[in-house]
Amino acid sequence: MDSGSGLCKVVFTQGQKSRMKLSLSNLRKSLLFCSSCLDPCPNPVDVRIVYDSLNSAVSIPFHLRSNTSQGAYQWEWYDNGILISSTADFFYPFYQEGKHTIKLVVKGNDAKCIFKDSIMINVNCNIDFIHNLRDTFCIPLNSILPLYIMSQDPGHTTTWYIDGNVAFIGDQFNWQNTKIGTHKIHVVVENKDCKKSTNKFIYTVGCIEICGNLMDDDGDELIDGFDPDCCD
């Protein structure tokens, strides 16, 4: 009508004009209140995960809580995709070491209003121990080398490995080196939740005394002229 001639605007009766105006008003109102035209979440919920640290240990309760604005009515917490809680505040013990993606899904008053936040938690094994392993050269053949670990974990098990084979189970191990050559030693300490391992340390058995360098090369506690190996 707007792009037509002037005659087009005057040929309609008043009744026709009123009906067309009513139809257009109803159509406009329908479009304004159409669900696809409205903001699905007119009152969005602000969601944030609150945490004390991004590191934890296996089986140690970890405090997870949410800082949420008004309008939230449902919480869902996920650990690597698995639902673990439906409360706003709780303690969660991680049962496996490694990286854990914690995701919080919060729903508002409208089921279509979903808000999310996520963090990454690094979970370590809860065993702590000390040991006396170190790279050691020139160990006399058939000597006995005392090795040990110390741990305050009451339920741990200690396994010693030499060249990849189990050599002893227990915290203290007296190793009698009966084979000349280079050996790799490491220890594994574990409990019901997880285990920790040391690096592989190098031990060399049966070294040769080098005369004249003022050093005990063969590990017999005798230096140069005092070592029978350097006597003519």
C-alpha cells in the first residue's frame, strides 16, 4: 500500500481499515511474545567455582563450592564427565592421581537457563618418602651396600628393583653386589590408593684403581701407593 498510488489509500472502507489494523497489531504482538524472539534467560545466574588450590592428593578430601548469584536452584558437579555431587558446597576425595576436569553446571528458574564453570585439578599420589639411593661408582665386588627408604605412611609396601627385576620387598635392603658391571636400581613405594617410584640410579661394581691420581678409584679405601694394585 505504501508503494502504491494515492488512490490505493482511499479505496478501503473504514471497516476494512480497522480490521487490517487489528490484524497487524495482533501479528506484531504475537511476534514480540514469540519464545524464539524473547531472551531465554532474562535473569542470568553468575557462576564461579571457589577453590583453595589447584593441587590435591589421592583420598584427601578436597573442598569444592560455588559462588552463585540469586536465581540458581540446581547444581551438578562433574569429575571428568562423571556426576559427583548435586549440592552447592561439598568435600570430594579424588581416587585417582592425574589431571581432573571439574565442571559445575547450574540451572536457573527456567530449565533452559544453564550456566557453567570449570577448573583443572592436578591430583598427586599421597605417599611421601625419602631414600638413600644415588649414582655410585667403584663399589668393591661382593661388598654389601645398605639401602633404605623412610615413610610415615602406615600402609605402604616397598619393592626394590635391580636391573628391572624384583630384588627385595621391605623398607631396608642390604644389597650384596656379586656381579661386576653397571647396575640400575630403583624402588617403588605404594599403598592402597597409588604408588610412587624413584629414578633409576646407576651403581658400578668392580672398578680399577688408577695410580697417581690421589683417588680411591676401586672403592677399597686405599689410595695410590697405599693400594696393593699400585705396587710393583
